[in-house]
Amino acid sequence: MVYVAGRFVVLEADAEVLRGWLRSPSMSQEFTQRAKIILASAAGEGVRAMARRLEISADTVCQWRERYLQEGLDGLRTRPRSGRPRTITESKERSIVSATMKAPKARTH
């Protein structure tokens, strides 16, 4: 994971993980997009051409390339955002969502 004289180089182990992200049917779209950016960069595709092909901004391409160069695969993970802290746990949220998906007793809606 080195930038060498105009060439974006990705470690083979990292490339294999990224290709796995692309093959996985359960991987989120944001991770597959990041994998496409890094693999296309390693293949030598330019920032603007890649941005047009992926229908994203050139700034987005540059952001993920830079994060990968600085932090490797860990840099491609979503970081926590600022804002109000969560007030319920993820398990509580899942139970609420599943309860709302059940049909009410003796009613149609």
C-alpha cells in the first residue's frame, strides 16, 4: 500500500480482501464502492475517469485513496460521526423493528 512515482500500489492480501467485498452479496454498497475505488486505482485508472464511471465526485475518490494510503484497509471503515449519542442499544432497536413488522392481532393493518 504505497504510492510510488505516480503509481498507486495495493498489497495483494489487501486486493484479495477487496475482491471479496465485491463478491459478497451481503456487503454494503458503501464498502463495495470503496473497494472499486482502491482496485481501480491500483489498475492505474485516473481519478476523474473513475469518478465519472462510478458516478461519484473526484473528491470522494481522492478521500478514499488517501485514507487507504494512510491507514490501509482499516481506513476504509466507516468512522463514527459527531452528533447526539444513541439512547437505545442496537438489540433494542432490532426488537422494536421486528415488533413493527408483525401483523396486529385481529386486524389487517
